[in-house]
Amino acid sequence: VATFGHLEGYPPGTMFDSRASLSAAGVHTPRQAGISGAQNVGAASIVLSGGYEDDEDHGTYLIYTGAGGRDPKTGGQTSDQVLTRTNLALVKNHLEGLPVRVIRGAQSGSAYAPPHGYRYDGLYYVQAYWRERGLSKHHVWRFRLEQKQDDPRAPVFQSSSWEAPQRTLIFQQRTVRSTAMARRVKEIHHYRCQVCGLALQTRAGFYAESAHIRPLGRPHDGPDSLGNILCLCPNHHVMFDTGAFCLRDDLSLINLGGKLRTAPQHRLALEHVRYHREHFGVLV
Ligand SMILES: [Zn+2]
């Protein structure tokens, strides 16, 4: 059972002299692995220790590299990382809004690292994740973790009881953006999902979501343009954002079968379709 959140007796700022003492306290249980977590459960904590060349520490947010693909001797990235095990645990945090305890080690090389030993720096949330080629040119999975202003007395909860503390998890995983361009795309498709054709009827009219193929904002910097937006139902929006399905260049649907529904006045830009495939999809 994983324990998420702050631990009694170890408020943010608590110092530890070694991985063994972090482990004994339960703040970060594994003695070697940088991610403490399991697939389908989530990751309770991570350690920033300088092991990964692609890590970035900006204080209030981190770009953290997933696990795997490194030469155990040199520590260099020698093969592609895959989205399995503890990397998938961090995806679970993203989907469920689960907090991650972040511990900084002195040897991380970061300006925010403690002068010696390890320091527990509080809770961060996995705001986004994607795949890219790291400094080594191999694929790495990257996770953007953001610190949230939270109550240091926030309750601790177990992985088997996620329901109880839901009110403390005020965190939006996907921003449903409503731009004029997004509305235009939805109107072109009459609010029908471009994957399943469903238009959700609500008491306030039809509802659909606009999905930016190449996400807006850093680091992706996709444009808010007609060619970069899909009209999707909420289910297919989540699946698209998590790479559960992708588009081929002919707009057929990888992992789902069939083809994207299109409209003559809504042309997609293939460069963005490829970007999504490369950064979020399953490589085939
Ligand atoms: Zn749909």
C-alpha cells in the first residue's frame, strides 16, 4: 500500500542524511530507485539526485525524467525509455490528481538542492507528461511536476482509499480551453466527436471538447489554429491526450481502427498530427 501526501512528523524542509534514513522514515521507501510507486497505484515520492541528464529543476516546477534506458555503470542514457512500471505510476498521478512527495538530494546539481544530504520539499502534482529525444538522442519520458500551495497539515491517505480525501484534490488535469477557434471547430462538426460521432446532449445544448493536437503552452507551444484542433467527446479527449490512440498521416486511428471524421472546411496540419504521435503515442 502506498502512502500519498505529507507524513506525520516529517514536514516540508525536513533533512535526511542518507537514502537509508529516507527509507526508514517512509518518506521515500526504495533505497536506489528514484521513483517510489507502482503501475495502477501511482507514485508516492521521487528523489532528484542528478542521475538523469535531462532533468530540469526550476524550483516551483520540475521536468523530471522517467526511469530506464540507462547504463548502470556510466549512468548515461543508452537506450529508449518505455512507458511501463514506475513511469506509468507517474501517469496515474496525472490522471487521478495524486500528489508526489519531492525530495532533493545535494548531488542533484540543482540550484534548489540542499548543501548536503536530502531534503523533503513537499508535494508536487504531475501536470503533464510526454516523450521526446533527450540529450543522448534516445527517447525519454518527461514529467512536468508543479508545486501547489497546499496546507502542510493536508491529510495523508492510502492508495486503497482514494475517495475520502477527494475534496483536497482541487486540481484540474486537463484544461478545457474555450477559444474562438475551438468553438469554430465544434460548430463545423456540429459538436459531434470526430472519432465516435457522438454529440452529447445536455440541458444547455450540445457539448463537445476541443483538443489541441500539439498542446498549447510550454514546452510544446502548439498554435491555437484550425489545423491543430480536434472536436472530441470527453472520453476520446482523455484517450487522445494520454496517447491511447493516435492518428496516422492518412488520419486513420492507431489503436482504435477506423478513420477520423473530417469536414472539408477543417483541414488538419500533418506536422501537428506527427508531433502528437511522436510525443504521446505508442511507437509502432
Ligand atoms: Zn468520441
